[in-house]
Amino acid sequence: MSKADMVANLMFDMLNSFMIPTNTMQSLFQQHMNKKAEKLRDIIISEIDSGNFSRINEDDRVSLFFRLTQAAMNGSARSNLRLLAQIINSRAKDENINPELFPSEFNRYASIIETLSLDEIKMLSVLLIAKEDVKGAFTVNVFENAKLQYNKAKEVVSKKKVISDDMVELCCSALQRTGLVMKHSATFGGAVYSTTEIFDEIIKLADFQDCLKKEGVSI
């Protein structure tokens, strides 16, 4: 049996397991692709409107488009795709960035953002609001600064009911995997969370609150 025959048999077995008739697979796949492409098209039209892509060579433009399309095909939600599109647009307008570094930088951000759940995006938005509100009271004490930001974030969640109160710590803990949030442990127990420098980089390029608002979520 040739390698191609083996692959064909494996595909046939897997399709049977999912109860998908092989003669409809191509049609189903095309429908899936069309739905994802339509969702992405609307976001690109609304977000990528004024970037100067002439500074980016053709191969890199294709790479950026492919990476954004890949996120869409992998099932990233509209809010995630909108954030990615905003990053592309912001960077394309930035004449100070080296265009040759843009694709690799975008791939790094995309690998983070495409994994975020809606609750995590909400939590990041709340942490940003909290930091802006309390940063005037920041000192050289990193833990105390994180404590101010985290406690303020919990107040915002409790007041605005962005997510349930018991989800705050769960979201922040989960967000550590992305590098956007850091945990700070107290000497005598307890922990607080703060946003990181990577998050500070991303919010210069993408507006989390604007993204949520456009998807019908207000904070």
C-alpha cells in the first residue's frame, strides 16, 4: 500500500468516526471556509483602512494576511480577530518600525491574542482601566503597585458586572500563560496580579475597549 493510500484510508476512517459522508466533505469544508472568510472580511474592511502597506514587501504582506487568515480558520472569535487587525493597521501606519521585523513581531502577538477567551479580554480591559485609575499612586514598590491595580480591578468588576466576581482570580491566573499578566505573591500569603510590559506593548497598537464595544460589550 502506498503512502497516499494509507493517508486516504486514515482520512476515510476519521470521517466515518465523525459520521461525515466522504462525498459531502469537500462541500462542508468549503462552507466552513466561506463563513470564516466572510467574518474576517468585515473586520478587515472596518479596521485596516489607513495603513501604509507600501513600506512592507509583498512576501511579508502575504505572510501577515496568511497569519490573520489562519487565526480566523482556526476559530478565533471576532473580538480576537479585531484586535489582530488593529495591530496590523497600527504598525502599518508607524513609520518608525523596521518593516522587515513586523511579520515576526505580529506572529508573536497573534500567538498570544488568538488564544484569549472573551472573559480574558474583558479582564485585560478591566486591568487596564484599573491601572490608569491608580497609577498616580504608584511607588517603587512593585508588589504594592500590583496590589493597587488588582484591588481596583476587582472593584470595577463588582461595580460593572463585567464578569462574575469569582472569575477575577481565575482569569488572571489563566492569563499568566500569555505573558500579559504576572502574579505577585505576598510574604505572608495571598497573591495579586498586574499587567506586564508585553501587554503595555500591545495596548499601544490595539484598543481592547474599542474592540469589545464594536462587538456589543461595554465596560
